[in-house]
Amino acid sequence: MAEERRGSWFGFGFCGFGQALGSGRGRQVHSPEPLQTPGEGEGADVCRVSASWSYTAFVTRGGRLELAGSAGCAAGGCRDAWASEALLLVLRAGPGRGAGTELQAWAPGSALSGEPLWAHTVGPEAEGEDAPGGEPQAGALPLLPGGRAYVSPRPPFYSPLAPELRARRLELGAEHALLLDEAGQVFSWGQGRHGQLGHGTLEAELEPRPLEALQGVPMAEVAAGGWHSVCVSETGDIYIWGWNESGQLALPSRSLAEVGKTAAGEDAVKASCGSRHTAVVTRTGELYTWGWGKYGQLGHKDTSSVDRPRRVEYFVDKRLQSFLFSTDQSNQKVIWPGRKKTIYLFERMNL
């Protein structure tokens, strides 16, 4: 088996609470900066990052969780973590020998001390096999390993999916959810007042509903912003819809709100969203961002908002590229932006 590829982490955007490790407090970082990731030595490097507004959760391949920002702590035995302002959700080894895996909900400021607010034992059928590096094979939180349930920062916290739905990725926006199933079909549900569900109406949906407009077009990625949605097809085209208040849809463009190819004419392999900004990685490893840029979260060395895909030149100048992606979950290393900051993993290009 080939050795897993590793790289360096970079962060940019609002860091007023010091939520990007090494950035300091009270800052807006307008251009990418390397993160001082926790731990040293073999097995201590970061494999997962989850960015909330005021703090960030880092998980290493050795199972160590560290928080930076308004919430701070360190804990072991963790497989995954998902940060939100309301709750910190952690997938970790349960208490006691042979207890299996437990999903825990904590107050972000609790330092993971005492008892969690809520806990749920993940059954053996949902645990799945770990990929090389200790990462679950089936998606990342908020989707649980096995792809049959997900978690959210609001009650009931744990929600099972219908038996016929086998998810490989699930993304939560401010008021809606996107699900990508094993066949590449996209489902959405939740509030639709900004058109973020993609069903041609502004009505809410209580249960996952397939997007008819994307029928017959297999998707490889989904991402949910605050009130907009993005999909990347298996052929590298981008489909985007919802609220365009800050240009996060890259409109005005087409009436169907389809970006198609990026400004460089490259196929996309990964998309991710902040509250009101969008980021795309191309097949050649270049990063493009657009939308709301007030806190420097677009990485363009300023605080301008833009309504067209714009390449982040820092990584080109430094001869860095993001990891390329495949359906193998162990290679998915680029992490989504937070509401006002962005964190990515990049590797240095061979000269």
C-alpha cells in the first residue's frame, strides 16, 4: 500500500480569538500563514480540522484532540471532531475497556472535563473500518462512520437516515443539509427561504429530497454554506445555488447559477463553503475563492468581496498545491472554511 501523502496546514481570515494555531489573537490574517499544529513526532500530525467561528478543533493521527481559540483543551482517544458555537461533537473511545466508540456532545468551553452533555454509543455496524492513518472510511462528522446517521448541534443531536439512504458525505448549512449518496445522487432538506435546497421553490423540506435538476449527473462532492449549496460533478463541473448576497454564487453569470469551469478553465475536484464565501480546488491543485471577504477569509491579501472565482496566488508563488482527491476517503485532506476563516492542507510541488 502506498504511503499516505502528507503536507503543511495554512490558515487565513478572522483570527480574533487565536483560533488558527500560531496566528496570535486579535488579528485578521489576509494571506495564508502556516499553522503551528499540535504535537511533535511520528503519529502526531493533524489529519482533521473543523473550524467554527471562534475556535478550531484539530485531530491528529495519533488520536489527540486540541482546541484553539475561545475554547481550549487537549484530549486523547479521539477519532474525529466537529466544531460549532453551540456544541463540540467528538467521536472517541468510550469509557471502560471494550466500550467501543462513543459520540459525545460537549459545551465548547468545558475543556472536555466532567461528563458530556449527551453521549451515544456507536454500534459495531456503524463503526466501519479505519483507513490508513486512523481515519474513518465513511465520511467525516457530522456524518457518522457507516453513513447511516448524522449529528447536529441542535436536538435531537443524533438523527438516523432512512435505510435506503447510504451517505458518503453530509454537509450542514445554517438551516439546511446536503447529502451525497453512494451513487452520486444529491439530497437536500431543511429551510429553503434562500433557495439553498435547489428544488425550485422557497419551501422547507422535512425529509431528504433528491435534487431533480441533477438527476443523471453523478456528483463527487457536496458543500453547504450558510445559505447556499455547491456540488462538484465527477467530470469536474461545479453547480451552485442559493443566496448570493455576497457574490458567493459567482453571479451574475448564468440564470441556472452554474459556474461550470473555474476562471482558469480547470476541472474542480473539491468545493467547500463558509457562511458567505466559496472555495474550489482544481485538478492541478490550485485554490480559487470568492464571495464575502471582509475578514480576509478569501486569502487575496485584502478584505474585498468578489463575485468571480479568483486564484489564491500565495500558493502559486510558494509552489504549493493542495492534495488531489479521489473517492478514497483517506486522501481527502482539504478542510472546509469556517464562517470567517479558512484552513487548508497543501503540499510542496516537486521541482
